[in-house]
Amino acid sequence: MTEPGTPQDRSPRRNRLAGEHSPYLLQHATNPVDWYPWGEEAFEQARTQNKPIFLSVGYSSCHWCHVMAHESFEDAEVAELLNQSFVPVKVDREERPDIDNVYMSVCQMMTGSGGWPLTIIMTPEGRPFFAATYVPKENRFGRVGLLELIPRVSELWRKHRKKALALAAEVEAMLGRASSASPATDAVIPSSTEHERGLYSTMLDTAYVGLSEAFDEQHGGFGGPPKFPSPHNLFFLLRYWRRSGRPEALAMVERTLYEMRRGGIYDHVGFGFHRYSTDDRWLVPHFEKMLYDQALLAVAYTEAFQATRNPLYRRTTEEILTYVLRDLASGRGGFFSAEDADSEGEEGRFYLWEAKEFREAAGADAALAAGFFNVTEAGNVSGHPAGLPGGANVLHLGGDREDPAPWAVEPAELERRIEAVRRALFAKREGRVRPLRDHKVLTDWNGLAIVALSFAARALGRPAYAGAARRAAEFVLANLGADGGRLRHVWSEGEAAVGGCLDDYAFLVWGLVELYQTVFDPCYLEAALELNQVMLERFAAADGGFYFTPDDGEKLLVRQKQVFDGAMPSGNSVALVNLVRLARLTGDSDLETRAGTHARWLYGVAHKTPLAHVHALVGLDLALGPSSEVIVAGDQGAEDTSAMLGALGSVFLPNNVVLLIPGEPGAAAKLRSMVRYAGRQERIGGKATAYVCRNFACERPTADPAKMLELVTA
């Protein structure tokens, strides 16, 4: 039986997207627009018909993508104009980040801003001469509408083509210059100079000052609305706090995590974080939920718990991962990519509450819960610029949650009753129409999920998380791997597609390194080393850094180097961390050299704008040290070995790497084949024993977990 959405299912009412697997593309399969997927067929049609290409890039959980689709792409009048004037091409930016990166750079160059939906008009050779984001159907508030734009561009192409081609050539030249990402000539650091460490340290200090100046002392976070979580800022600040001892760095992290957890950006009923806040108070979110946000924020809360032992951070990590394992798990090991912001045609409808419905669901404790979650009869977002419907309530916490005085209830009793209400609200909400879940499994985002699950497993003592991380890693390696150790980027409905990009390799290597240091199966370290080697061979640029696409990938306008840390850290930043950690884990001096070269290149491109490269600074912090390597010799699963490993996981040691030499001879031999300094470390007196090396000097071995921590943290 043929599944809906396969090519055999095509009917006169379905366009060429009907054969695609991407949920976003399938959403447009019944549009009257004659969409093509990205590919040679579309470009050949453009050349044959002598028409420009209308490229529209978006993703399934993008609110304004839905707005533009309903307003224009489902409209017969707009569709007729598009089909007459252009060859329309639809791209899922999560499925093809290489295409999205190139043309988003074009949009930012041509308009000074970017976002989704991304609208590009380009020649049949893919050379852009017009760029925009959301375009309404008709002119609105100074924004040109498609009904006027399409005829104007069509006339430009037919009557003034030389002007369009000249603009396209200028844009292409600018893009080529911007994509080189070469270090400034005054910032090139000669290898092994004495002042190299000083330059790196100064860059860390500069970034700290910049974050301090951008910090919102009242609500946490950085900058004004829209306010994004930016977990890599928190990673850096935690490391800067540990390096410098400055309590202000930790205070910024804690204020941000605390306020986000209390705000409407957090789903207090079903858990997990929404994409970003439309205001500075974290009150009204953009309601989509992304796998990568959950993963990175889970890491941030886990690190904060290690650093402070605040149980709120542990609880938040556990709730985030509850959401991921419940609602984003594919059932086959990997994780789906996102849930939409919209349901029933309205953004946030699934998550909002009217007071009457809230009271009915909350039952006898409705009054207590309404005060706790700030629910009002008129709605708590009335007049908010996000434009939510009247009477709507976004659940959030006001006042001091840990202070029981306003409730006249003992803390334990308050928590018990609120949890009972939450469960009732969750059951009620499950009866609503759910937002669309994007069922793509992406290699890079799953790499981040493996990071979060592995790290939380050892830091929180939750072995079930390690099992989930294992299953995800096995799924990705089995289903998204290819011949020659290569990766594919996306899996959907049993089919892997699109060659892997830099982020796929860098993020999955990160995940495998974390997974190895959690379950200590040498096969994961081996896989990390193999994928890292493919990255070095296929993505490295002769003039420094790594390209986003491999040397044998599809030829686009330019071969870009993605350097800025945006919603996620860049592949170049993560690659630096991976290179240093793998060098320290294996004792491979060649990897250490590659890490040093990459660090100098990153300094050259980032030293004048460190706040745009904060995750790269995480790598520099690791490279600068102090760092330590710990080898534990012991039987895996034995009580004394678990005590050693549990002690290491319980404290914030971001610049620490851990190896386990197991008692099983085959596994020990496999590990020693990869780790040059794992020689004769053995248990002493029959007890699990730790061998600690710190700042390139090794200490006496110890069987005492407390003594081991003393050596690691000295």
C-alpha cells in the first residue's frame, strides 16, 4: 500500500512537493503554487523557460512561514502570478542548512536583516538579485506585497535584465568576500609565541565585560526583546567564573536561568522551553519548541546545578528531558526536530488558558493555582505587543516561588498541591489539537540531544538518560552513516538524505565524546575519532577554519565558513572544543597541533567581536587550562568504580576529561589502542584507582575519591 505523500500519490491537486518527506514541504504540497523541490529539475526549467527562480525557505514550526503560506501561497491569484513569472522553489531550511546559510547571508547583505520565511529571487543559475523575509499578499505598512512585487520583478527581468544581472554579480562578489572568514592581518598569531596565552586571556576578559554590559539585571538574559536563551553565553560565564573567581559571572548565569524557568517561555504544564521571548520579562514566548534549545538549555541547567547544587536547576533539567523523551522521541532511538508554534491556525493556542477553563481543570485548588501561575479573568497578556487573544493567560510564576508566605501553605504541601494541579492541566491540555510535530531526525540536533542526555546522566546520577543517549547514538550511526565514514544530515520515514554538513560532524562528535565519558564504551570514542578525522579531511580550509560543506558537496554560490555563534554554537566553535578534548583524551599530539592552529585562526576572525563567538571562547578556555586528565582503573559497574566516576560527575569540572580502563581485557585493549598514555594503569590493592594528570604533570595514583577530587580541583 502506498503511503500518502509518495510520488504515486500525486493527483491534479498536488504539486511536485508531494513526493518529499519534509513535513514543511508536504505542508505546501497542495498549494496552487507549482512548487519544485530544490534540484536540477527546477534550474533546468528556469533555463528552458527563461524565468527567474522564486526561492522560499522556511521550516515547519515557523509562525510567519505559516502566515505567508495561508495568505499568499494558498491564494489562487498570487499562485497564478508566481507560476507565470517564476519557477517557484521551496526549501526546508532544517533539511538544507547549506542552502539556507548561503541565501540568508544574501538577505542580510541586501536588506540589513534576516529571518524566516526567507524570500529570494534569483537567476536560473542561482544568482540572487532580490531578497526579503515575510512578504504580505498586498502592500501593508510600507511593506510591498506580492501582488505588486511580482509584476515589478517580472518587468525588470523582461525589460531591464542587464540591471538585474549586474546586481546579481555585485551580490555574488560581496558574498564571496564575506564568506572567506579570513583573520585580520593584525590579528594573526605566530605559532607558539609567548604572548599567545595573554591574547586569549584578554579576549576572555573582553567578552565578559561585553556580556556584563548587555546583561539585564532585573530579568536576566542579554539585550532587549526579542530575548533569546543563548545557552552558550551561560557556558562561557560559568567557565569565566571558575577561572576568575568573579561572583558576578555566576550571578548573571543564575539570574538568567531562574527568570527563564519562572517565565512564560517555560512550559509549566508539559515542560520544555519555547523558542524565545517576545518581551524582556520572558513572559510571552514565540511558542515553537526546538530540540536544540531543549538540549543546550538542559546542559546549561545541569552545569549550573554542578556549580551551585541548587535543586531548582536539577529539577529543570529533569523536566526538560521528560519533555524530550515523551514528546520528541521517535520510538526508534533518534529524536524529532521540533513542535510547531501554531495549532488550529493560531499561534500558542495549545498553550494558552482562559480563566474559566483553568479553574475547571484545576478543581478544588483552582484559587491557589491561579495565584501561583498568575491567571486572571481578563487574561495576563492583555495589550501585549505579541497580539494574543483577549482573556488569554500565559502560565508563569510571580513573586518568589520558594517563599511560602503568600500561600499560607507549607512548602512541601504547596509543591504537592501544585503538582496535582499541573497533572490535571496536562491531562486537560492533551485533549486539545496538538501543534504539528516535525518528524525529521537531524544528525546535528541529535548530536546535541546525546550531549545533554549523557551529561545529565552522569551529573545527576540518572542511568536512564545514558540509555536514551546510547539508543540515539546507535540510531544516528546506523541510519545516518554512509560509506567511508560519512554522515547524512536528515532521516525521515525510513530514508536518509542530504550529505552531512560541518555541524553534523562537530555536534555528533561532541555527543559521542560525552557519551563515552558517561558509559565508557570505547566504541563511542572510536566513532568520535573517525568522524573527527573525516571532518579534518573533508571540511578543513587551506587558509584556516572549516567550511560548512565538504569538499565534494553540492556547489552553491559560495562555499561558506560559518563562524558566528547564533541560536546554536557554530560548527567551527564546537570543532575547537572537540579537537582539544580529543587531544587530551588520546594524548595525540597531532590533534593538539590542529587545535592550536584552529584556535589561532578563530582568534584572528573573532577577536574584535568576541560576543559573536562566545562558544569559541569556551574552546579557548579549555585550551588555556588549567585542565586535567583522569584515568580510572576499575571494573565498570563495581561499587568502588561507580563511586570514583560519580564523584567526578558531581562537581563542575568543565576542563576535565575522564577515561576508564575496564577490567575486561578486550575493552581495555581497544581503549589502549586509541589512547597513547593508557598504558599500565591498574587497580591498586584490588580497589578502583584514579590516575590524575593536571597541567601536563601527573600525580600519585589514589583509591580515595575525595583525594582524587582534591587533585583535580587543586
